[in-house]
Amino acid sequence: MIQRKLEVIYQPFDRTTRVPPGTTLFSAAHWIGLPIDSTCGGRGTCGKCKVRVIEGAAEVTTADHRLLRKEELDGGWRLSCQARIYEDMVCEVPQLLRVPKAATMGLGRLVILDPNVRKVYLELAEPTLEDQRSDVMRLGDALTAEGHDMAAGVAVLRTIPRVLRDSGFKVTAVLAGEQLVALEPGDTTDESFGVAFDVGTTTLVGTLMNLRTGMAAGVLSTLNGQAPFGADVISRISHGMNGPDSVLELQTAVVTTMNTILADLYEQTGVSPARTYEAVVVGNATMLHLLFGIDPSPLAVMPFTPAFMEPLLIAAREVGLDIHPNGFLQTLPALGAYVGADIVAGVLATSVVREDKLRVFVDVGTNGEIVLGSAQRALATAAPAGPAFEGSQIRCGMRATEGAIEGVQLGDTVELQVIGGDVRAMGICGSGLVDAVAQLLHVGLLDHSGRMKGAGDVPGHPLADRLIDVDGVRAFLLADGVFLTQRDVRELQFAKGSIATGIKVLMDILGVETKDLDQVLLGGSFGSYLNPESAKIIGLVPPVDLDKIIAVGNSAGEGAKIALLSYRERQVAFELPSRIEYVELSGRADFNDAFVSVLQFPHLELVG
Ligand code: FES
């Protein structure tokens, strides 16, 4: 149940936003891209985020008392990161005194550099008989003076006395939030790194980020080491059902893959694991369960309950991730059992649900994860599509590797785009399949019910001789030994039908039509390769103008990078589950009707 939203107006910008009760003035401003000064990222320690409340009430908090003067409090000034919104409000934001450092992310978004990991160089007064404060107190006092709180665990405590004395009390404190990760001799503020991981069922992508500049130091991807246990999440879950040892096997496989990527990144960039303090990890619910060694089997059976959907913050050493020994691993939250942290990251990266534009974000894979909405209201669901888009259960299907047909153009002849360039076509991958079916519809060799024509039905058609019979089933010959059968077309039809149904159900709930959609965003690795026109011709996505269909690439990885570079954006990701309503498709009375209505291929004149 989504709560009633409250309105906040920020002056002098005259910017308005509507937020759920309890949101802070700081984070509501951040949602609409209005920068409020801060060096602590909203933790209530820097005192820089003050705003003046003009209308509405904001209680005075302990942090307000600590960091603001009495006259300021009397004048209505409050720390915006502590002031929660419980009624409609108007407030005044002071001009920024400095331009915040920002980085442009892959999708063209400007992200203010405000990482959770901060390094502070300190020149401490050495202890004397007159000043016998403990090392921790000395350090804590100096950090407080710089606007930072600090808590130190025993592992880092063990190192503090030696580092202080060896460095002449000139040290760099490394904080992840309030936690002291390390104390380093001298000034090391230039060297601060973190890693963003997108843990896919098939592929893992790791990006080593320079937290000072916001630039990627290196990026690598490799196949998930869990592959020998099955290609999809269901087979991984089935393996996990064999008992704790099997879950451990899967956990070890994924952590080993992550550490292999890290080792290669360290070697390639010269960055040391000791300077890599934090990892942000996204992935679907099964992948994150397995990463933490949690049995994912309840995800596979009704009523599909995950062990956790909340963001988790753990010591990286708990799973054996090879970053700084006191570093942290942070995951993003999930929206549902089958709309995981990877989708939340995608939503973060694309700003769907933070702007007024009505958009649908679709990540196409064995599940189609769909988020539809705008800043007003947003919905999410997962539609089971089966493995057709991955090239499985397709007679000549294969993964998107060398030799796979990834693009098809039909006219008087057959033109193929094969991965690897000038190599022999060995099969067809998901994007090639979507293209082939769209093109067969386009040249009239498939009718809109999905029935493939026989050679006798289309005398004189330039491609009639490509219509063949394979084991009693109609097929279209794409290349020597590679063909598309009538059954393959049906597999694709069911897969696209399921995703189109998910989109339709969400559009019906929201009460919107195709003409209302401002954009269709295709996410995930598959979405990047999909030809938008073909996606539209087969009816996978609503028939909007072609320029409104946008491939957004690896949006999950981008979202993980953004959460690594910006603590404020990380908070936005944490809030997304409370802003997006999750719709469970199974068991919905309208699912079957909607499925039947979108199963056929659209008439070409309708898709333009
Ligand atoms: S006190 Fe630092 S952002 Fe509010």
C-alpha cells in the first residue's frame, strides 16, 4: 500500500516535489536533482545542509542543536538531512558556495561525487603528559572537527598505535560511513577505489572505480563460474536444493569469479586491493542469495519468498572478497522475488520514477522484469519468458558468441550479421531470433497469427526457396545448416507474449495507453543488442515511435557504479522499494485475457 504523498516546494528555485511521509528534506531535494550542500552525505555530522523552513513544521533534532546556533534555530533553519516531512512544506535553500564535483555516468546522468568511502588527511598533535587522550579519542576528536563521526572495530584498532607512531601522527583516516576501515601513514587521499559488480546469472561485470575522480580505472567481465551447475537461475536453485554443501559450492564459484575479475583489474590498473575499500554488488535475488551462501530454494516455489530483499552491508571478508581486509560489501534492495537489485540499479541509473516522463523499463531475459511509471506512481513486475531470448529451446539457438547470427535483414535476399564478422554462421542467438521473426513478418512469410507460410503459399516470392521442411515442420533457411522452425517461432511468440502481457497488465493498472508513453527503455545485456524496430514489430514492446525506444545498455552495472560514487544516490536506491508497487502476475485473474490479447503478432500497419 503506497502512502499519500506530501508536497514540498524549494525556494528560490520554485521546484516542487511530492514524497512519501517521513522522507527528509535533503533526500526529497536530491530526488529532483536539486543539490543541497553537504560533505557528510546526509549523516547529520557536517552541518552544511541547512535550509530555512518557511511553511510546515520541522522538529528541532539533536543534530540541529549540535550544529546550528540558537538564532538559526529560532529563524527556522534546520539540517535538511534530519528534517522529516510530515506535512506539506515550503523551504528556502541557500545558494551553493562551491560547485560540487560530479561525474557523468554511462547514461548521460551527472552524479555528484559523494562516495560512502571518504579519506581524511590529519596532522594530529602528539600525545604529551598534559594530553593523554587515547589514540582513538585523538583520532575521533580530529575527525569530529572535520565534520565526521567515527567508529572503529577491533581489527583496525590493532593497527592504530603503530601507524600513528611510525608516521609521526600524520595519517589518513579511511571512513566507510562512520566505520573506520583503515588508518594509513601519510597523505593517501589521492588513492581511493571501490568496485561495482553486476553479478548476472550468465556474466559478471566488475568495474574498478576511482572514488576521487568518479572515473572507471578498469572494467572486466567474465562468465559466472556457476555455469557448470546450469544455465539459468532455476537450475542453480535446483543444485542448491542438494544441501548446504551445494549452496557452498555455488557461493564459492561466484566469489571465485569475482576475485578473478578483481585480480585481473588490480594487475591491469596497478591499483592495490589495500586501496579498494568498498564493493557495491547488484544481481537478481538468486545470485545475491548464493553470494551470501543463503539457500535460495524458497524463491522457486509458491509463494516465492526470498530470505531477504533489503540492502545488506557486510564486511567483505565474510564472503572472502579480495578488497581491503576491513572493507565492506553493500548490496542494493530488491522489489520482489523476481525483480532484484539489478533492476533497482537499472531504475536508479535511468531515473525512471524520479521524473515526470511516463516510461517503461524492460529488462529482457529468461524473465522480463518491467518497471512502468513516473514520479507520480510506479509499478513493477516480472513476467516469466522462458529461455527463448537466450537462444535456448530454439532448434538452431545458441548463446551470443562467435558464429551466432545476431541480426537478419530480409528483402530479395537474406543478409545476416554474424558475431565475429567474417565467420560461418553456426546458430542464432536471441537478438537474431527477434530480428528473423520480425523480418519474416515484414516480407509476408509469417502471418500475424505466427503461422509460417509454405513455399506453395507464396509462388514467385524471392525467398520462397528458403521455405523448407525439417522433420515434417516448416522452417526458413537462414544459412547453410541454420534455420528457424515453426516451433521456434511459437517459442518466441510465447516469450514475447509473456513480457507484453506484463507490460499490458501494468499499463491497465496505471490506466495509461501506448500514446501516453514517453519512452520505452530496453535494459540488460540483451536489451542492448535488440533491434528496437524488431522488438516493436513482434509486439514485445508497445508500438511507440521508434525514437522513443532506447537501449540503455548495462543499466544494472551503471546503477551499481552510481551507488558506489554517491551515498545520496545509494539512499535513493534504498528508498525505491517504498516508491514502486510490486505486482505479482501469477494468479491474477486478468493475466490470461491479457496474454491471449497480445499473443498474436501485431498487424504491420499498426506498428507503423
Ligand atoms: S549534516 Fe551533513 S548533510 Fe546534513
